[in-house]
Amino acid sequence: MSESRGGNRVDGVVAGAVVQTRAVNGDIYLHQAAPPCEMVPRQIPPRADHFVGRSGELGALDGLLDTGDGGVHSCVVNGMPGVGKSALTFHWALLRSEHFPDGQLYVDLRGADPSASPMLPGEALRGFVDALGLSPDSWPRDLPRQSALFRSLTAGRRLLVVLDNASDSRQVEPLLPGGSACRVVVTSRSLLTNLVARFGARRVALEPLSWDEASDMLTRMVGAERTAAEPAAVARFIDYADRLPLAVAILGGRLAEERLSLSALSEQLCAHPSCLDGLETGEPGLGVRAVFSWSYRALTPTAAAVFRMTSLHPGADFTSRSAAALSGVDLAATCLALTELVRAHLVEKLSPDRYRMHDLLRRYARELTAGAAKASEAALVGLADYYLHAACAANEHLGSPWDSLPLAPPRAPELAERFTSSGEALAWLDAERAGILATTSMQNGIPDSYVWRLATTLVTYLDRLGHRLDLLQSQRSALLAALSTGDGWAIAMTQRLLGRAHIRLGQFEEAVEQLRPALAYFENSGDRAGQAHTCYALSYIAVVRGHRDEGLELARRSLDLAEGCGRRVWLAKATGNLGWWHLEFGEPDQALALIRRALDQFRTLRTEPDGEAHTLECLGRVYAELELPDLALNSYAEALQNRRRHGSFFWQVRTHRLIADIQRVIGDRTAEREALEEALRILVRLSDPEADAIRDRLAELEAA
């Protein structure tokens, strides 16, 4: 018990009863207040009948029940708006009520309520001590004493305190009970990092439901008979709600009230101008849009702008640089804004610099940009400009033979990506591939001049990694964009690269349809380099089709053009291509000199690893034809080392198959099998149908 002088009241607890003292004229008077009410507080709100799943999170909360010295005394349940933080806490608290014989206290701290200010800690404390039976005239005036009295009252009791919708750690800290027997669960859209750091609270992060859990929730609310009869409609509802518990519950409530078929109801939902319209309840403040708005309104202006504009990103995730490009905010301020958005659970942090926005939040944020068309257009141009300059910088490390694209200076120089190696460039392209491809496939918003240039920069990367369908689709988008610009050179360039994409898929008729008009343009414009590499592609098709004379004519023409245009990389390619023609038509002696010359040219350049590796493979094939298997194996091994060093993942398959072929000739079945297994591993990773042929060959090898 503490004391004070000058007429101030001092409170304490003696033998379990509240004791009050008052100093009057220098004398201390002590009296005991009425004993606490014997009624045990059970203040947890009812749990929802449709609560499903969350076994891992419930298990984490069960860690509070450990009474050992190392037990956890508090948990912070975090998650985005509508993810079910309160529902989880209520369900667990009522499920484990027998572990708290002295009661369960609950308060909604209004940290996410836009219609009211967050509750002051003193107001929450007064409600708690009232529930514990303290007489009203015993209440101290200042917060520190109020908090101390609450700790005294709760010391030694086995209580659960649930602090719902906390705004920040400062609001929570005065509400922590005393002693080691009490347990606390806090729900918040904020991370409450200080609570975790100072008091050792355990964080329980809540994600949207799994697909099965969302289906189970709908079934509980709508009925097993209806959901079993229309599983396709159920799947559409789950996709519509994007597995967010609040959205699923709103849909379930609407479906339970309606007598129409689920399919008919799903059509009604799809008719809404906005996906979020179908997730309104008709009651103020209870729809998904309203719940999201509570968090949005609490943001700083910069974070709000980053939230709105980042929602326009076409990919599944984004980085701080792409967010800065979209928002027009400088990088440092964008990073601070993203930190704020992560703390508010409006954005999820996937890795040190990669973020994701839940689909419903993305739709909500995009609604906020609907009236700002010019700002949205500027944001998309900023993103495309960032991607284009970064992809071109990455391409410089890949040894791409394609013509450099004329570029204006970057709009935001501070966002420029700088790579020191091909490994760094490939890592960036791997991470951004989906976002860049989505940018090139957008129907509006991105200027056509950006679309075709951006798609063109991806050619070497997509080819090297074996993303052949992505290569085809991106080059189709590039051609459409180039046609919209009316730029003849851009049209011919994209036609040539689209033809190349068709070649990679064995679609030779479609390839020729693109390559012929491209060649005509390059001829009419006098572009010898353009003619050289278009003839190179057409000669390849002719050889594969077995058209000997046509293939030879095109190969020789490609070589003559390459010699005259001054592009050494195309001279090396054309020289090797002519040697390959002799190899394919059974003339290894003539092929040998040309292929060796091409290899010397590539090694002098040291800028086109794919061409060098392909030439080494051709040289190995020549040695194999000349019955020099050891020399062939050496060439293949060097080609494989080259492809691995430069990240040419997909084309390693061909090299491994050539190694397996020569190992069979040598008679080393173990090495043959190892090479085939490496090829199979790559094809399986790429989900490539050629994997079946490798499996068949391995089965034959095993049988032999």
C-alpha cells in the first residue's frame, strides 16, 4: 500500500479486499471498502456458429495456458481488416474458459472505428475494475494510479483480459494486469511492435482462410445440400470473396436468406458494377468497404497515396521501387509509407523488399482512384518507364544479340536498377517476370511505345529460361502495340521476334507468316542487319523442314548480309548457321571449318554466351559424326559449363541430351543415365511435355 499527503487518496489491497486511505489534517485514516462482488465476470462476446479452421492459430493461443516459468503471458493477434481477428479470439476464449476461473474481461478499444475516437485507457480500466467489484468512490484520478490499482486487483487471479481493436501499444500498456497468473490477448490491425519487444508478447499472424475452410464456412451457413448440389457456384463465391472471412460470412448470410439457386445468385453478384457492392450488408459500417475504410482513413496522406496507386500494379506483388514509380513519391518516403501500410495490415510484407495486397483491398484501393484518371495514367506510365529501363539494364548482362532500343532518360533516375553481374540481372528478372509480363499484356493505360519495347527486352531472358508460352504471348502483345504506333521498324522488329517465338514452339507456318513481311520491310528500308537475322531464322526453318537448297540459299545470304552490316555478333551467328547446314545434311568435314571459325568469332566477342554454347554443341556433333567421341564430350562439357554460368536454364536440357548420346556411344551407361536425369529434372521444373520422352528413354535404359 502506498501513501500520499495533503488530502490525497491512496489505494491498495489488504488481504484480498480493497483498502482506501485518506490524509486529513496530517492524520491518516484507513478503512476497508466493500469486498469485491462474488460474480465472476464473463464478458467475452458470443462466438460465431460458422467459425471454421484456424487450428494452427488456436494452437498458438493455447501457448498462453502454459503455467510454467517460461510461459507466454500475452498474445497479439494481427491481420488485415476482415480477416477474423476478433472471431478467432472469441472462439478461443470461450473454448478455454475453464482455464480462467476468476473470469474473462473484454473491451473494444475502438482503434479501428472511424465513427468514434479510440477509447482512453482510463475508460477501459474503469470498466474492468467495475466488473471486478470495486466501489465507484474508490477510483483514483490519474492514469498511473488507475493502472496500478488494476494490477493490484488482478494480482494472483487467473484472469483472461481481451483487448479488442487496439490502436497502438501506448493504448494497451496501461491495461496489462498484474501478477503471472493473468493472460492477455490483444487484437489489432497494427503490429504493436513495442508490446512484443518490451513485454514479450507472442504475435499470431492471421491470413485469409484456406479454400477448404472458406468452403466449409459457406456450407455451414447455407446448408450442405445446397452447396453439394452446385459446387461450381460455391467456387465462384469463394473466389469472389477471395477467402476473406468477413466477405465469406457476408455472402453466406445473403445466400442463407435467398431462395434462388446458388448459380442464379452468383450471376446477380457478377452484375454489380464493383465486386465490393456484392459484399455490402445494408447495415451502416458492417460491409467490407466500410471495414476497409476504417484503416484507410487513419493513414497519413503519403501512405494513402501509395496505397491507392500501388493497387494499379498489374502483378501479384511489388517492390518499393515499383511502388515509388507508381505513386510518384520519392523512394525514401515510399519505404516509410509501405512500413505504415504493413503495420496497418493493408499491405503484406513477403520478404525484405517485396509486398502484396489482398485482392479485395486492391479492389477497394482501385475504387479510390476511379475519379483520378490522369493520376492513374501517370502512375502506369511511371511503372512502365521503371520496368523498361531496368529490363534494358538487365539485358546488358545477358549478352543479348538484339538491337539496342533507343530510350529517353528515365523519369525517376533514383529508381534506376544497377546490376554488376548476369546473376544479379537474372535474379531481378525472375522476381519481376510476372509483373513485367502483366504490364505488357494490359489493354489500356500503358502507352504502346512502352509495351512493344518492354516485350522486346524480355526475349533473351524468356528464351534462356524456357518460358516459351510467355515468350509467344509477350511478342504477340508487342506486335499489336507496334501496329498501333504505326512505326514500320517497330512492326518489322516485333514480327521477327514473334516469328522466333513460333519457331521455339515448332509452329513453322506461323513463324514464316511473320518473318516474310518483316524481311520485306528490312529489304525496302535497306536494313542489312534486319535482313541478316531474318534470313537466319528462315534458313533454320528450311533446314528443319528438309528443304536443302532453300536452306543453303538463305544461310549464304544471311552470311553475306552479316559481313556487310558490320554486326560481328550476326557474322558469328551466320557463319555457325552455315556450318550447321552442312552438318544437318551430312557434310561434317565442310561443317568443321565453318563451326570452328564461328567459335573463334564468339570467343573474341565474349558477349553472346548462347551463341557460343550452341556453336560448341554443333562442334561436338561434328566430332561425333567424325567418330571422335572424346572430343565431342569435351565440347559438350564446355557448352554445359557456359550455359550454367550464364543462367541458360532451359537450353541445358539439349546439352544434357547430347552428353547422354555420346556417353551411350562411349558405353558409359551410368553417365548416360545421370545426364538424362539432369535433363528430366529441368523439364519437370518447367512442366515441359518433353519430359515424357526423357522418361521413356530412361525406362529403356533401365530395361537394357
